[in-house]
Amino acid sequence: FPVTIDAKGWIGSIIIGKYDSQNNLIEVGNVTGIKDHEREDMTLNPDNYIGQVIKIKAMEKTEDDKYRHANYKGLHGDKNAFECKIEY
């Protein structure tokens, strides 16, 4: 899910989420630092990315399980999205 769109019309950053204990998807931050070729593909083929698990690096994970200043590091193809749970 795009947060920003750049001058080329490509996704600039994306919203990320995790599942709570009732399997509701909860927003936990947004991610920047996506390489141009990946941003272009995400823009042109969003269905290939929605629901996929990604690797990120963040400055901080807050007490309410939100990520601050998160950067995209790639897809995490060996994980199922439902494995990404909010930890309270």
C-alpha cells in the first residue's frame, strides 16, 4: 500500500503491518529506501507485493510495536504473512 508517490508516479514509501491475536492487520509503520527498479515494479505490479513479507531495518521498535525510520531491505520469501504478529 503506497504512502507516497514520486515525480515519476512510482511508489516512494509503503505502509507495513502485522497481525494481532485476532488476525486483524494492524499498521506498524512505513518503509522507505526502496531501490528504483523495485519501486517501479511495485507500482506496475502491486498484486505481486501486497501480502508479502519484507525485510526491514529500523532505527527503533516502540513499546506499541511500531517501527520508526524503517528501511526496505528486500522480500522475505520464506515467511508467511501470518507469522508476522504484534507482540505486546
